[in-house]
Amino acid sequence: MEILIFIGAALVLLLAFILIRALFFRPYPMKEIPPFAVEVDRDRAVQNLTRMIRCKTVSYLDTSLEAEGEFEKFRALLRECYPLVHQYCQFQRIGRTGLLYHWPGKSSEKPTVYMAHYDVVPAEEEAWEQPPFAGIIKDGFLWGRGTLDTKGTLCAILEGAEYLLAQGFVPANDIYLSFSGDEETNGASASDIVDYLAANGITPHMVLDEGGAIVQGAVPGVQEKCALVGTGEKGKLHLRFTVKSKGGHASSPPPRTPIGILARAVCAVENKPFRFHMAGPAREMFDILGRHAGFGLKLVFANLKLFGSLLNLATKKMGGEFNALVRTTVAFTKMKASDTVNVFPAAASVEADVRMMEGDTKDSVIAALKQRIGNDAVEIEAVNAIEVMPFSTVGTEPWQRLEEGIRQVWPGTLVSPYMMLACTDSRHFTRICPNVLRFCAMELSAEERKMIHGSNERIPLSKIEITVQFFICMLLKS
């Protein structure tokens, strides 16, 4: 009886602890910030972005497939559209596709780097309502591959710089504009730019690249608009799983075919997800945004450690972005076997895109997958690996500067850290800068986010104008 009373008392105390934490889990105070507004030439920005979209700068792993003339046309277009940038900023080509502009400021102590890339992924034209490289304006939208990822950002950065140069503005600190044309293929141009800066003793105080957007519904129960700023990103691993055979005629199959062995391997991997792990950016996101949820969900967000097992099970079942925030994921995306139906291949393979969480490495992931599969006939090869890079800290001067700029241009928006699920060129800058932030400077609906790398990518003309205003605001603060 005494044991039951003790257990009951412990449960009451635990419940009281959970309720009290939830009651005190209130939104962090936000100081009042005057909104920022500046009149920009929207027609000019739209026209310049339209011309950028018409440059078919599609990058491929096999660079021989690229239309080099289109890339050169794009670079020539920048010189034509932004004469003041090219007059007052020191410009140089770095690496295969890198473009670096140095805008001298009053001081060189705390330089800021603004990044974007001008290459795009291929587009299956038959799946588009409008041609992806025609730069069609229809119903208030500019259609085209790259409008969101990331020619729209690149255009807005240069529009902002051209606008301020025309006003005679001199930044307080040096500004660097860093653009690459091989980001989509994990090319070396951004890394080459970092090598150049490091060799010349240039240590950026802040780097701002593509990343999270202003969204709604990012966290369950939070209705406010949220600007998600990537303070870190997952690593990326391209794996190939191969089973070799002696080949032969399919009329007399062995007990286990190469494809059958691979199928079992795939199921073994998918049936045992990687461990639940909430990295710093995800914990900080739930801490900041969870305070704006209803009381029921506050019970969970205020007591994440206690509800970790429940979240682990829920995310496994749901999959998608929420699951990817809390564990290393393995997505099988490619298969190859025989070209003829009645012949066994000498080798069959499947390939997977692995996004690694903090704490996992190429070697640890491969070892874990081999253990899950338990069959030495399945060879695992790392085709390409990008390890997890250091995360940036919230609360620094660069973070506060970016938060202030976001809230000035989009009043009432919550600003939160975020774990980037995709890789960006900015990962290279973590070698020389502790404050690497990732924010795409656009308000994007769930439908618009799906257009990135998908069909019918387009941007409302009004968002082009707002993005230019945002970069003018940020350049003024640099």
C-alpha cells in the first residue's frame, strides 16, 4: 500500500512539474522596431530578373552537358544591368563559376558576405504550364526556373546594391557579394571563394545565404508567420549499394537474385530508422516557436525531454520534414540492373541520398547500414560525402541584425533558428566565419516551397519588390 501511495505521489509531482513548466513557457519579449519601407523600381527589378531567367544556366554533374554560352550570357547580363556595382565594386572571377564583388566600406574589420547562386536544376518542360526559361509574366507572376532558387535572391541583392550606390551610400563595413554557378551540383566555386578570402586574411563577421523562408504552420499549433533562419544544415551522403553476380540466363534463377538481395537490404534499412536526436537548431526552434502554441502543445514543447519517446514514435510514423529534423534519413532514389528482361546483370545497384544529423559521419552511417543489412554480399560505396559543418549561435550581433531586418520588412513575424535539411554553398564559409545564416528573404506558402526543384516555379511580382527592400535594409545595416 505504501508503494502505491509513493507511486501516486510521484505521479502527482511529475504532473505538477509538467503543468508548471507549461504555464511559465511564455513567448520571449520582443522590442518594438519601426518598420522599414523604401520605394524601389519594381518594374526594373522584374525586367532584370526576367532576363536572368531567360539564361538557361542549368548545371550538371557532367559539365560537358552544360551550355557554357548561357552562363557567359548571364555574367554579361550582370555587367549590363548593374553598371554602378561594376564601377564601384572590385570584381573578379574565382574558380570555374565563382563571381566575387568587393564593396569597400569605411572599415574592413567586420565584413558581411551576401550569397546566391545563378545555376539552376533541369526542368521537364512538358510538366510546366509555362515554358521554364521563357520568362513569362502572367496573372501577376513571373514564371521560370530559378525565380525562387535563387536568381530571385541574386537579383534582389544586386538591385539593392545598385540602388544604394546611386544614393552615394558607403557601408560602415566591407561588403562582399559571392555568387556561384555550380551550387546545385555541389561544385567547388564557393569553396574556391572561401580559399581566396582566407588566403587574403579576410574573415567575414556575417554570411547570409539561401535557407529558410517566412512560413506558416512550421510548428504544430503556432499560427503566426515565422521566419525560419538556418543556423546549421545536415550533412549529405550519396551511397551506392551493389550486389554482384555471375550473370546468366533468367530461365534458371538462383535462390536469391541480386535484385532480391537488394530489395531485402532496402527493407532492412527502411524498417530501422536512425536514432532520434534533436540538434541545437531544432531545439531552439521548438523553444522559441513552441511558446506561441496552444496550452496542450505547450505541455509537450515545454517538456521535450520527457516527451522525447513520444516524439520519436510520432516522427517515425509521419515521415517528411518533421521526421528529418530529428534524425539521419536515408532516401532510396535510384536503381540499376539488367537492360534485358531475360538476362541477369553482372551487378545490380540502388543508390540513396542520406542526410546526416549532427553526431553522424560517413563512416558511422555506413557501419550502421551494414549492421542493419547483415549481408556481406551487399557492398556499400560512398560516391560523395559532405560532413556536418559547425552550427552558428543565436543571439550574436549578426543574428540580431538579421532578426531586426526581417521584423522591419515583415512586421509581426516571429524569427526562429532552423535546421536546414538541404545543403547550401554557405557550408564552406563555416571554415572562416562563425556566423553563417541561411534565409531566403521570401514569404513562401507550402505550394510555393514545392515548386523549388519542381514544376511551375514562379514568383509573385510583389515578392520581387519586397525582397529588394529587404536587401536594401540589410545592406544599410552592414
